[in-house]
Amino acid sequence: MQRIVVFTTLLLVSCVHNAHAREARHQVRPWKTNCMLVFGDSTVDAGNNNRLSTTFKANFLPYGKDFFDGRPTGRFSDGRLACDFIAEFFGISTSVPAFLDPNLTPEQLKHGVSFGSASSGYDELTSTSAGVISMAKQVDYLKHYKLHLRKLFGPAEAQKITEDAIVVISAGTNDFIQNYYFYDNRSKEFTEPQYEDYLVSLISEYIKEINKLGPKRFTVVGVPPMGCLPVVKTLMSAEECYVKLNDVANSFNSKIARQLHTLRKQLSIKTHFLDVYQVFEQATKHPKKFGFTETTKGCCGSGTIEIGETCKGQTTCDDPTRFMYWDAVHPTQKMYKIIAEEAVQNIGDALLL
């Protein structure tokens, strides 16, 4: 009987400890950072495209319906993005604002911004064909950002803010889906492995250019299982995931991870690869574990083809927290939070210890 009591006590203590550990994972940490600078595509666009003459926007309902005040911000989701949650978990801010937001406050600038632009990619051609902000231009905006900081806080503080910042880079899907496969722009010039190598070389150049401006901590987000995106399955008339695209995604992700290891030594920087492919894969294989009942289509409209303008004014599912995808490409706020929760421990350990 005594053994049972002791075992039960230990089990309860263990459960309480694990619960506290899970809670502490995104509340109390030994890491310290005050700024996040974000580059990339629609996975991190907080509203920059609102200021552009482009059709690739999400500043209308039902996008943003689950944001803090239920308003569309330009984020391609029902609420916040993974970078918003990561910033919150690190105690930086509850969301990362768009750099082109004319209402940015000095305090917001101090804690970082997103330069991301929906439909952008690592390849310049991906962005120019869509009329959005290229990665090269986003890096150029970082120079303008530093000038703002210098005016507001002085040269020394501006340098310290940028040097201590975490840089998040998230792109690549548009390069393959828009620029290589469906519009056939680059497939005439490159084989798939060659195009992967080309994009990885561009990532290296962007990191080097950003590093010259101060930042020393980099997280690069891999591409998801692109062949499982609802819109891809629709366009390919495939009931199951399109394996060829998933193979490319895996190959590309592996090359990014290897290159980051090389850059870490070359530039004396800290790097981290965020493997979202595995998070999506786990959520698809074990949906109940993550609270999902639908992982094959989006919450907006039919969930199979609607993105951006075609999602505008559409009816949505009753409970987006049960869906992995918000539209036919982009995750729900719930899925973005899961990605952030899965990543934050590794990001902190890799970049901030």
C-alpha cells in the first residue's frame, strides 16, 4: 500500500512538473532578446502589401477575424502568424508590425518589424512577376530601418538593437509553386536540384548582407510539405499529397540546413533551421494530438482553391481552431501557434544561449 501511495505521489509530482514545464516553455525562459526582424513571404507579411499596388493582399475579411480586435491586418490567416507568437514567447511583443505601417511608434520600431511581402520569394523573378517586395528590397529596407533607429535612439543604441535582434527568414514556397512549376519561368533554365541550389545560394547572400548591417542571429524557416497544400492538390487533380513536390521540399530543406551550418562557421554567426515540414507532417498524421479535425482543406470557402481575393467575403468554417489550414495555402492562427511552440525552445537554445 505504501508503495502505491509513493508511486501515486511521484506520478502526480511528475505530471505537475511536466505541466509547469510546458507552460514555462513560452512564459519564463533564460533567454533575453528585445527585437525581431522578419523577412519573407505571406507567412510573415504583417500588412506590407496593403501599401502596394498588387492583388496579393489580405486586408479584408474573413482574414483577421480572430486577430485581437477582429480586424484584417494584411496577415494571410484568421489571426496571428508564427513570428507573432515567437515574439510573444520571447517577451518582445504580442505581434510583429509591418515596416510599411505609417502608424508605427518608436517603441514598436525598437522591438522589430516585418519586411515580409506576400507572394515574394528568394528568387527576384518570383517577386517582380507578382509586383511585390523582393527579398533584396526587404534587405534594403533594413538600412532604412536602421536610419530610423539612429534618429530615434542614437547611433550606439541603434547598432545594439540590430546586433541583438533575432532575424527570421521565411520564404521559398512561391519560388517553387509560382515560379518553377505553374508559371514555368525557371524550369526552362534549371533542373529541380539546380534550382534548389540556386535558391540556397541566394539565401546565403541575403544572410551575408543582413549580417553586414549588424544582426548575428538567424532562423531560416524551411518550406512545408508543398505537395499537401490544398491548392496544389486541386490544381494537380490529386486526392492525396503530390509526392514530387514533397520530395523537392525535403531536398531543399536539407540543403538549407547544411548551408546554415557552413555560414555559422564562415561568418561567426548563430543560426537555426526551423523545420516546419516535420510539424505539418506530425499534425497531419496525428491530428487529434493537436486538436484538429480537418487537415486536408482550408476553413475559407470550399477550402480547396480560395486564396487572397478569392477568399474575400466567403463563408468560413464554424471553428478555425479545428482546421490546420485557413485558406487553400496558409495555416490557421492555431497552426501558426503550434509551429511557434514547437520552435521556440530550439530557437532560444541555438541563438540566445
